[in-house]
Amino acid sequence: MFKSLPQRLVRLLRLARADQRGAIAVQFALLLIPIAIITFGLIDISRVSVQKRQMQDALDAATLMAARSSATTNDGLYGVGYAALQTELSGTGVTLGPSNVAFVLGDQNTVVGSITDVKIMPIISNLWSTGDSLVSASSTVSRSVNKLEVALVLDNTGSMGSKLGTTSQTKIAALTTASQSLVNTLSAAAARASETDAVKISVVPFSMTVNIGSTYQGQTSWLVGKMPPGYGSGTDIFATSQDRFSLLSGLGLTWSGCVESRPAPYDVTDASPNSAIANSMFIPFFAPDEPDDNVVNTTTSSSSTKYRDVRVVSNTSYPINNNWLPDQSTVAGTQATAWATRSQNVTKYDKAYKSSVYSGAKTGTAYGPNAGCGLTSLLRLTNVRTAAETSKVNAKLGQMVASGNTNVAMGLMWGWHTLTPNAPFNDGAAYNTRNLTKVIVLLTDGDNTNDVTNNPNKSIYTGYGYIGQGRLKDKNGAALTTASSATDRLNAIDSREALVCSNARAAGIVIYSIGVGVSPHSRDILKACATQADMYYDVTDAAQLTSVFNTIAGSIQNLHITR
């Protein structure tokens, strides 16, 4: 076996020292120069090899860090990768500038890092060559991708039509721009992925109800027109239970697509509807006609069909929220009795009175059976891999309008319905599917609201019906009554919201929450709802929304990349 060069040199030096002849000194002197050149040349080669290996190791680590980051652009990857590379090379003696380094998105969801033309100054080889040694390195890391199912649950209540902070835009206009930016970012990630269904997005606007879309009328396996007997131990809005779809049809009217909340506990779970379990079914929104007049006159005959002509003790003014049909009633009695009888009277909905429906109730949502259902319908999970699919989601976001009061619990629940593998939609992948993450992005600008009105109903009609129906339960499961205060109702809806949050998180859904100019009370509720404390975002100026949604998009993409 050949001995190494250092061993040979040592042996030669020993022989030279032992040799007593003068000629050996001359020979050694002649050999010393080429030996030195060879030795230092080998050192140069070794230095270049060591520093190239150090550069390669550092680049591998930096490229891996860039690939594991949430960055989705070349600039973003460069920022993460270059900083990591500088840290990795610290103390190695290798110096490089920004122009020598690149981190870019490659094909098939890869990240490519490269170092080009880094100069290493030689010790001896520049005696016969010009310039420094140039060293390059490259590294490619495949991003292992999680599929994503994302529900955008967005407040479309009336207060979203106002402005907040420095921007000239309304909150809902700023929300539209911001949410579309998030969709575009996730769509770009989907287009780069090797899977054809890497990212799906649903849109769920909410107010005091949710519009699921009128096309589901007739889906009797989960949506029934008549309130089932004992529906959540609550009462119906009619004196006798009626098929709401049939009433609308008889009057020549159509259902706009809004629904009531299911009774507890189905209002906070994604359990599939089952016709054998009444409380698990959904029923359509139907805002009843309220009495014709708001003044009770004590001097006229009780035989009049007008509410103002009911004979009572004194004149009283009640606000009328939703008068869209003549009462067709001659009932007398107390104000409250007369009001309830007129409100619950079924005969006025007979098709014989079709021509009596006030014109604004036939097509609008300001009043009529669809009063309060002015928001756009939800969009089920949609694959955003292509431009056409992305445009569909963005178009839905562009249709959002500000209308109605706030019921975050109901909006959040329907966001969950779009992600679950269970009915009514069955769109979501099975829970615990490998390499798949389900996400809800929740935004609201206010407290949960169920107004106390100054009339016998003591509320407007919402996704819980009237408060007097006993449909809304408090945290202890007790039904709220007409005697409940606005705070009682706020706390009750908050308790339902908290249960939806905890149940959804328990199912493995990641929740981001955003409060837009909210009260400290709502801020606490939203923080508690988010999966982690840093997944709650507090917005004090609507101009911040785009930045917040871009941050969330980056964070969601971090979920998209397996660490």
C-alpha cells in the first residue's frame, strides 16, 4: 500500500538529515521548491474542498428552513433562506454577498437554494493561475404538502356597512378586498401543488341567520317546511304548525334561502340530520306578518280588523317591525293577546289573500317572510386550483352586503357544516384524513345581538325565531323568555358560540379569529375561540384587514407544508 505524501516527506527528511554526504544537501535544496509547491497546492485544494463542504451543509440547512417556512414567493423564501444561511456560515470564514445567493420556488412544490461564484483566495496556486477559486453549491428540498379545507366565516351584519379608522372604505368593502387577497394567495399555492385538490375554500356570510341558498328547497332528508312537534321544546310561530314552503307558495312568494338554528344541542354540533330525530332537522326562515298598526285606539269598535281598533284601557304605541299582510282578525282583548293572535293567525296566509301581500314583501328582504335574509348565500367548498374556480370564490365574496343583527354562533356552525364529512353537504374529507387540515377563519365586528323590542314579541324574528318561542337556551340549558334582557341574550348566544368553538376544535379544526373594532367582551370570546392565542387578530382600523388576511394566508400555508 502506498504511503501518504506526508509520510513520504517525513521519511525523506529523516534520510537527508542522516546522510553525511554533501551532495544530499544540494539534492534536497533542489527538491524543496517543488515539494513546497505540491504541499501548499494540496492545502489549497483541501481548503477549497472544506469550504465547499461547509457551504453545501449550510445551504442544505438554509434551504430546508426556507422550505419549512410559510413563504410562498421567491422574495419571501429569499428572506428566510439568506438569514438562515448567514447564521449557518458564521465562524466558517466563508463570506458571501446577497448577489451570490438565491432561493426560489421550483417545480412540483420544491424550493431550490443556490450559491454561485463565491471566491476563495488560494495560498500558492495563484502563482500559476489568475484570480481566486470560484465555488458554487445548490440544494433542492421537496415540500411535503397538506391538503387544506378552509371556511371563511364572515360577518355581514348592518354594522359592517360603517367605516372604522383612517380608510375611506366601509368595513365590508375592506373585508371583501382582504378576503379576496387571501383566496388568491391560497389559489397560487394550489396551482403549484402536485395534487389537483390541494386547497378548497368555502364562504359563509352570516348575520342573525345564514342563507344556505334557495336551491335546497325539497331536500326533505334534512330540510323540512313544518316545525316538527317538540322541536327543541319550543313553540311554533303559528297557532297551529304549518308547512312554511306551502304558505309561501300559496301567497305566490318564494323562500330566499335562510334557515333557523337547530335546537340545542344540535345547534353546536355537526351531527347529521336524521328524520327520526326531530331536533336534528333544519327548518326554513319565515318571518311572520306582524299586526297592521302600532297605535291602539280605545274609542272605536272592537269589530275592526285593524290592531289600532282593539278596545283596551289606554292608547299605546308599539313598533311594527314586519307588517306585510292585512291581519284578517277581529279579535278583542288585551293588547298582548290581540297582538299574539294577529301574529299567529294562520288564515291570513291563505292563498285567497294572495293579492293582499304588500308589494315590497314579494321580492325584498326589508320586510315580508324573508325579512332579515338580505345576505348572500353561502358557497360550499370549492377547489381553487384554476383561475375559473378562484373567480367563483372571489365573486361570492364580492356579493357580500351589510344587513341584520349578529349571531356568531350560527355563522360559525354553518362554517363547520361546510367542512364536515357529515350531512347536509358531506363536502369535507373524513376527519383524521392523513395530510389534510381543516381551517375556519372567523371575522366579526360586534357583540352577539338579540334586540329587546317594545312590543309583545319582545324581539325581532331571527335565526332563533322570536325570543318568546323558547328556542334560545342559556349556558345552563334554560330557555330564555320575553322577560330576558339584552345582556341575558348576549350571554346566551355567547355560550352557544363558545360551545361551537370548543366542539369544532375538538374535531381537529384550526380556528383563526378576527375582531374588527370589537368590545373587550367580544375580544375575550374571540380569543378563547381561536386555536392558539396568536391566532386571534385585533383590528382597530379597517385598513389593517388586508395585512391581517395576508398574515393568516401565510400562516395557513404553513399548515399546508408538513414540517
